[in-house]
Amino acid sequence: MKKKFLEINSVNFQIGGNIKVKNATFYIENEGETLCILGPSGIGKTTILRTIAGLEKVDKGSINLNGELLSSKDTHIEPEYRNISLAFQDNSLFPHFTVEKNILLGAERNKKLKRKKKITYKEIINLLDISKILKKYPHEISAGEAQRASLARSLLTQPDLLLLDEPLSNVDQSFKEEIQERLKKILSKLKITTIIVTHDSYEAFYLGNKCAIILDGQIKQFDDPYNVYHFPNSIEVVNFLNRGILIPAKVTGENSLENDDLGLIEGKFIKHYPKGSKVQLLLQPEDLEHDDNSNLKLEVVDRKFRGTNFIYTLKTLSKRFIPVLVNTHHHEIHEINDKFGIKRPIRLEHIVCF
């Protein structure tokens, strides 16, 4: 059986004797893949990175990288011997060095390790768009620029494993998507195995080959981004992602259920429920279709403009609030208190219930 490039087996991640994440098991299958870790603040995401880097020890389980045991109850490889690079969320640049000097520290480490260059200093500078700040000192640049400079230094070391703690949290929103694209391009070109901690689920879904959702001190779901979004495995994950709502429904058949406000809903169940079961149905904004001619009309109570889309919030007769996504090129824009038609019969690609 082929070994996974990074294996975390039943590890308690702790700091100062306080267990933050208990009995965690996850992995990165192949070299060059990216894992994104999602979870609320203070849940232990940074502790996971610190432990993998060797800054914290483990007393249970094991951490293996590329076939080498790094951490266990009886083994602890010191950070300087792991060839793992950790870029913290906060500015970790040396204040008495210019940005350029800070970044070149990564190249010096790479030279000491006698690693073959896969990408040049100039390429990284151009990809991260930081050429204009190279002669400045850390106190003269923005928090977002400092993050990108720190990221450039980490990338220049070309580590076996790159750990990024909220790497784009300080980057301006207008520039963030472009930087995400550039980062993905760099990681792909260098084939650097990466773990990214982020609070931004869209960022995780774009950058990650896998996502780990951490809630209540444990990994609640570890899966492909598509499955995490479309097939959340618990109400806790649904609530954390905040990408839909749960409404009560009754199972009426092998491929159908019924809600008092919406009527019959058809589709393929992800999990089987006996006929007559009372469940909570997950409805995401893209699940329902707008239809001006429908006999099912709900009141508009809110409208959010999202560039290419509107997300309408509709109030049902039982005073539940349902989000519906509509393309902005739709010929009619609905105002607050308007009646909004829902296409019937309602058919979902997949039915997720709890």
C-alpha cells in the first residue's frame, strides 16, 4: 500500500498542556497537493501548524512526512531538521532588514540545503507583485504587503512542506482573488506540499485539494472541497459554512419529501430515510429556481447584490427565511416586499438531510 506524503495519525494537538484538537487524523495524499484547514478563531488551527513544524511536541499519535517519522510520544525531530517552512499570520519580517533582504533569507537557507532552484527570486517577486516595496523596511509597508513578502521568503526556501497561517487575511479584497490565483500557480509550478489555515471557505475551496473542518476541538469533516460544500456531514458544518438553511420536511417516498411551505421536493437522497421520517432539509441558495409564472410566490425581505448574482431572502408563510440565487441579467429585479415565484415542481440534484 502506497504511503501518503503527509500522515497525521490520532494526534492530540496541544499547547501549554491544553488540548486544542483531540485525536485528529488527516493526510495529504501526494507531494504537491494542498490541504486547507477551516474553523473559527481560537479552535486550534495555528496549534496544528506549530506542532507539524516542530514547535510543539505530541504525546499521542504520530506525524510522518514523506516516509519519515517527525513526531510521536517518543520521537521529536527539531524544527531546523524538518525542512518545513511556517509563515505566520502576523508580520514575521525582521524590522532592521529591507523587504528584499528579508526575502533573500529564504534563498540563503535554500542554498545551505543545496536544493535545486525550481523558481527564481525574480519570478516569485513578479508573481506576488511586490517589486515596488523591495527597498522599503517592514514599517513602511502595509500589512498585506508584509504578508506577501513573508510568503515570498517562505516560497524561496522551497520546503518539503509549506505551512501558511491565514496568508491572505490582510490582503485587500479587490486584490485577493488575483493573489489566490498567483499563489495557486506558484504552488503548482514548484509542487510544494502545502497546508493553509484560513477562515475563508471560498479561499479553501479554490486552493485546497482537501479541506478539514475543525469544530468543538475535533475534525468534523475531512473531504474534497466539492463534498464539503454540497454534502456537509453534520448540522455543525452546515452552520459553520453558513451557505444555506435547514427547513423541516417529511420523507414521502424513495426520492421525495414535503415541506409545508414549499410543497413536494424531489431528488436523490444522499442518505436513506424511511418513508414518514421527519428530517431537516438543507437548502442552499442555488437549489431553488426563480419563475415569475409560478403559483408558489414568497415575499422578498432582503436582496444582496453579488456582482454576477443577487441573493434574495424570501419569507415563507411559516416565517422561515430562504435564500435564492438569481443571475443579475434576469429581466426583472425584485424589490423588498415584492412577490417572488419559485419554480415547481422543485427538483434538487441531491437531497441532504439530518
